[in-house]
Amino acid sequence: MTFSISCIDDRYTLDGERLEEECCQLLLDCLLDPKTDGDGFEPAAVDIMRQELIDAIESVKGDKRSYAAQQGAMAAFPGEPCGLPVNGTVEQARAVTPQSAYRAWKSMLEQGRIEIFCAGCSEFTASERVFRERLGGLYRSGIFTLSPKVSKLKTDVYRVTENMPMQQSILRMYFKAPELKDRYAGAILSLILGGMTTSRFFTNIREKQSLCYYCSSYSNRFKKTITVYAGVDAANLAKTERAVMSEFMNICMKGVTDEELEHARLELTENARAVYDSAGAISSWYSSQITDPEMLTPEQFAEGVQQVTAQRVMEACRLYSLDTVYTLSTEEVQ
């Protein structure tokens, strides 16, 4: 769970107001002193938020891409946190009471691991003092440890097909590489396959073969996975799947070109530089590394990217295996 607040720096206030300190106090007021009703939150407020949560859960089915991503993750990562719906289920939402929500809040403060990130041009001495004073008095015990686990590769490829009235089908393919240790090569591989406008999926599968409306991929370095997703006519589902596998096999056997490698390096390097475009991006960059042995600056990451060779990319590709295929298709498909 992430709670954040932002304001202009104190040096830019009209009359010397100390907004940094006031915003920190306001954020902590919301977290530490919510409006309660005895041993629970106000029933009326809980009723409103419960319905908002139910609406959010049910709205996923109206967005076919989001629904396919949710159902695909459930198939690819059973029993793992990332295989659970982000907002839970309607049944779970309906079961929330003012008292159970209150207990969850108390558990969050007592057992949750707290990470504080401040980004901007301030020295944040006021922020440090406020957080130390107000959080230092909390009773804390049994604090949870964060240890993301690599997703296990299934013995056989798991296939799930779900039918729904829609104009085009959605194909999602999950590749896992539990033994992958080269994070830089893994990131570059995903870009070359389907993460850039010059990617192989876009150029070969969408443009040259006209098999799909879109075809892209993204990687998850914690789970050591690459997810391929495509919008496809039902008649082209099998052909698209074979084309995706062909691109993986081509890199496994022949590697990547110098041009592809350079494009991917440049893409990742520019993305790292863009971290400094906003305070929010800086905060997100470092907060995404809280479970890593060490935190890398954007410059350190960009330097690591530049050291990647075509051989390393090919070796990384050889570690990936197809784990799960999820298809959300039109109802008339048999």
C-alpha cells in the first residue's frame, strides 16, 4: 500500500509557509488518526468504500485487456501473490465490516514494513524529524519481511481458454526463467522481442505477417518472466502463437543483431535518464528496489545496460520456457 503527498518546495511559497512540514503532518494525520466509531470505522463510510471497491472489481470485466491480464496471471501464477486479483473478489469485498477494516488498519501500522521516500530539491530535514517523532511512538511487532520469490516453471505448458462476446481475441503467453541472473540481458531481451516500435513482434508478426492488431511483451525481473500479449483474430491464434515461439527460437539459435542491441540499450538508457523528469518518477525508481540487495541509481543501471553483449542476450533467451498460454476468445471459437 502506498500513501503519498506532494507540494511545492518551501523556498517557493508566497509568504514563507513551511509546506513540507505541514504536508508531512497532514499525511500522518490521515494514516494515524482516521475517524473511527468505537472499535471500527464509521459504518456509513465503510458502506461507501465497499461499494466503490465492488464497482472497481466488477469493472475489470468491461475492459477486455485488463480482464485477460487478470485471468492470465491467475493461471500463470497460482498460489503466488501476483496471481491474485489486485482488488480481491466481490465476495471478499462484501465480507468487509467496519470492525474488520479497523483491524486491517491496526495490523498495517503494527506489522507492515514502512519505507519512506522523499524526492525533490529539499534536504528533507523537516520530513525526517516529523516522521521520526510520530512514527517512532508506534507499537511495532511481528513486522513482515518482503522477499519476492521466483515463479516456478510448470512441468507442462498450462493452457486456459475463456470465451466471451468480443470483436477480437486476446492471446497472453507467459515465459519463465527461474535460473536467470542477468537482469540487464533479460530487460534487453524483452525490448528486442516486443518492447519497442522496432521490436521483432511488431515488425515480423504484426507488420510483415499481419497476424495480429498488436503484439508486445514486458518482463518482470522479480518473477523472472516475460509476458507476451497480442490482439488477434480468432482464426490467427495458433499462427500467432507459433510466430511468437519462432522469434524466441531464432534468438536462441542465432542471437540478436548489433542494431537491435543498440536500439534496446538506447531505449533503456533514455528511460533511466527520464527518471529525473519528476519527483514521482524518482520516488518510484527507488521504491521499486526495496527488496534488492542494493539500490542502483539511474546512472548505475544505464552503465550496466551498456555492458550487455549479444551473447549475453542469447544466453538469457535460452533460459526461458513457455509456462502458460491464456486465451480470451470470441464465443464462436470451438
